[in-house]
Amino acid sequence: MVALTAAPAERKPRPPREAARGSRRQNRMTLIAWGFAAPFVILFLVFLAGPIVGSLAMSFTDFTTRDLQTPFNVNVVGLENYINLFQDPRFLRSLLNTFVFVVAGVPLTMGIALVVALALDKGIDRFRTVFRVGFYAPVVTSIVAIAIVWRFILQPDGLLNGFLSLFGIQGPSWLQDPAWALPSLVFMAVWRNLGTLMVIFLAGLQSVPKEHHEAAMVDGANVFQRFTNITIPALRPTLLFAAVITSIGFLQFFEEPYVMTQGGPLDATLSSAMYTFDQFGFGNYAFASASSYVLFLAIVLLALIQFRLLGRKQD
Amino acid sequence: MALASEMTAPIAGEAPKRTRSPRGARRQAAGLGRSPRRSERPRWWLYIVLTVGVIAMIIPFVWMILGSFKTTTEIRQYPTEFLPREATFENYVQLFGRLDFATFFMNSIIVAVFVTLGNIVFSSMVGYALAKLEFRGKRLLFGLVLTTLMVPGVVTFVPLFVLTANLGLVNSYPGLILPFLITPLGVFLMRQFMLSLPDDIIEAARIDGASEWRIFLRVIMPLCGPAVATLTILTFLGSWNNFLWPLVVATTEDMYTLPVALALYSVGQNAAQYGLMMAGAVVVVVPVLIVFVLLQRYFVQGIALTGIK
């Protein structure tokens, strides 16, 4: 926590050292440039970098809500919080739920978005804007607001089951059934995030050289062959990028369970972020920090792994 | 996390290089427009599939708007009918009468306006330094921006709350606004855009004896219209929909923003008030949807410029 108050001073423009090789003009420019950056740097250190370090520091202490006014009066407890975390079945459950949410949601979102992008890019001439706006609209909406709407749609006597009953299907009570609650949230997340990836894939598709497609057509390659041998390899950087940002977004899911299920039924939708928030609510600040850092590490690791995997195939 | 630079590269950096014509580059940056290669004939069945898809995407919005005009008795009956039988404004009357949604709406606006202004001013300033000035520590500064591009709010909110509490800013506008006045994403966006501006005009202004501040204000900023528009939309939207931090820091009703109020009411005693909650969702979502339909070009541009929504 020391970093919070002490750090801003360090980042100020450094006084030119006597031995500095740079010319006076360069020193002047450095001063001017850091002047441009100063407001950002100060806010950045206090409200972003500080808390990132602070969260890690707090996770090794016994910080609770009682220490709020005296943040430096806490005891260092080492890895105790982390050990306790991994002995808490609810925490492990939240990790599992988050993992399932990502593993099911990301490929599904990417697959559907790719199909929509391909259809919009190649298949049709008219009404592209209408389709694009329609598929993208959920992205701009507040998850909280839209989760409330979905909660009502997914009620036992809600719109979805009403629709299913037209075909003689008796739908489950989606959000109250431990088996269906998490898939329902995945479904909603796919619906909400489809548009982002669609736009990213559309941009990526336009960078696929059309000469390659023409050459392949001359050689007699069919649509499917051209898709797997030309489009997919050319899209690899875009696909990688999409996988990373979608995974990072999905790993943090919080609003959906908060509004739709409160983590229930039987912790079936308790996400990692929600677990952290609950611990914060109970006043266990150090514990909450530790749990948030586990999620943070998962995010960093996942990004690294995905880069390794997809990066290697590229060369 | 030194990955962000690589992550954003496919969209922000590499993609434009591959296009041949400036027209193509612009179309690509916006992620829209028709592809010039229309080698295959449009297929009618694709229209059907896409239309069904779009209807599935849009139905929750339609359901929300219709539901907000339904009476409580009509909602209780089963099976629910799609259209309201007798449309009523009662839900909206309650929303702005019994519940204080006017206040929540104003809070959301106030926070979003300040957050957006802060981001425009501060991101432009750093963006200029990073894009057009040579100085010691530049790589370090840009590295910091890139590595923090995707740090989730859930990692920082606990210490941030301790800090806010010690500054005496819990449950206040500054407490809601200050942590979001800058975003690494905003800096990244402005830098990327400013890199594309020619150096000649800056050199010319320097030879004329203009100071860097004057060049920034009079030469660079007037050219940054599109980037500022995109940044405005992205940050306003981000702030408008932001949930976790306002939920933590707003402790009494008079400081709630719209998503916080909506979420807390929806799990409280009004939870069963279907029509009322739908009306609340309409108040949060519909203004954004209208702005989106009108300015959709800039929304899409934001994704293309930064790769992140």
C-alpha cells in the first residue's frame, strides 16, 4: 500500500543528470513530454498501478474491514489466504464454473460469429447494415439491464418456454435448475458478445488476399477447401486475438449471476469474480484480494498459453 | 502482461498495411462497406438464416419494450401474451415517482460526462507525447499503458475501495469518477490515431516557432475529430454500463447510477414487479440503442482501431 502514496513522486520528469549524453534540446523535450503525460501518469499510478500492486500486497495480510482506517496496521500472514482459498469448496466451485463458462462460451461465440461474418462478407449483397446493426446491438447494452430482461424470458412461465411449448416441448425452469443455470448464462453471454467478434472477423476477412481464392478456384478447390486452406490460415492472427479478448472478458463474468441467479442454485453459477465480491461484502478484504489475484493470474496464463499454441502453428 | 501489444497488432497495426488502396484501408478500419470481390452470387437461403438470426438477437429488446407497457394483472396470467392488451404508462410513472430513477439517470449522466471529458483530455495529451515526441522514458510509459490495457476491475476494486475510503470519497461523485478519468485503452487509441498524422505539419509549425502545446492544441487536435468521436462513444458507453465499481462505492440511493439501482431493485422487494423492471431496463438500454443506430459507424470504428470494445 506504500506504493499508493509514494509512487507518484518517482515518476515525475527526472532532473537531467550531469553525465547525461543527451543534448539540452533533448532534455527540454523530455521535460515537455512528461508534462503532457503528467496528469495521466499521476492518475494512473494512484488509481490503477497502485491498486494492482496493493491488491497483491493485501493478499498476504489479514486485512479486514476493521483495518479500513488504519491500512498499515495489519499483520503479514504469508500464503495463508491462498492456502485457505484452495481449501474452500465454494472457491474451487467458482473456479470450475468460471472455467466451464469460458470453455463453453468462447468457442461457441467464436464459431457463431465466424459464420455470421462469413455470411455477411461473401454471401449477401443487400441489407448488410441492417444485419450488422442487429447482431451488434446487444454489445452496446448494459449487462445488468439485459440480464433482467433475460431473467424474465427464462422464467418457468417465460417467453422461451412459451415458445418451446408451441412445439410441445416442456422447457425446464432454466435459472432454478442446477443443471441448466450455467448453460443459460453461457447462452446469454454468447448472445451479448457475438457482435464484437463479428466485427473483428469482418475486418479480418477483408484482409484475406482475393488472389489466393481466385487461384484456388482455378485449381478446382471447393468452398470448404478454400475455407480451411486459405481463409482460416489467413485469419489465424485475428482468431487468436479474438480468442484472447473473449476469454479475458468471459473470465470476469459477474453481472449475469449477480442479477439472474445470485450465484445459485447451489452455487451452480457462482463465478470467480462473484466469489471475490462476496468476500469483499463480508469484510474479508485480504481474502478477496487473494481470490482476485488467482483470477488475474488465470487471465495472464491463459493469454500466454493461447499465444504459444496459435503462434507456433503460424510459422 | 506484455501481451497487449501483440494482441492488438492484428487489428490495429498489421491489418491496414495489407490493404492496397487508401479506400480499402478506410473501409477496413471501419470494418464495414461492401467487399469489392463479389465473385459469388448472393444466396437466398443465407438471407433467411440471417433474418432468423437477427430476429433472435432483437427479440429480447422487443420483449423488454412491450413488457414495460404491460399491467401487473396482465403479466400474472399464463400463458403470457406477446403484445400488451391495454398499454399502460403506470410502470414509468412508478419508476420516476415512487422510485427515484430521475436521480439515478442524472447520476449516470454526470459520472459519464466527467469520465468522458477526463479521458479525452488526458488521453490526447499522453497520446501526443507517445506518438509525436522523442523523450527519455517513452518506452517505459508506453509499456505501462500496454501491460495494463486489460487489467480487470475485479483485481483492483478492493484496494481502490480502501484508498477511496481513506480519502473520504466513498459515496461521492469524485469517488465514482476519479478512478475512471484515465484508461490505458483511451491512450492507446489516441496514440494509434496520432501516429497516422503526418510529421511534416508538426515540423512546419516548429520551424514557425510554435510551442509543443500550441502545436498540440492548434495543429493536432483539430485533426483528431474521428478519434475523439470514437473515444467519446467508447468511454461514455463504458461508464454508462459500468457496474462493479459504482456498486461498491455508492452506498446510499442518492448516489446510485442506473445499473446499480436496477440491479439492487431487481433482487429486492420489487423483484417480482415484472413490468417495472422492464421499464427500468428500457431507461438504461434504449437511449444507448438509439445513439448506437445513429452513430454506428463510430462504434465499429472503435473496435477496428483498438480491437477492444
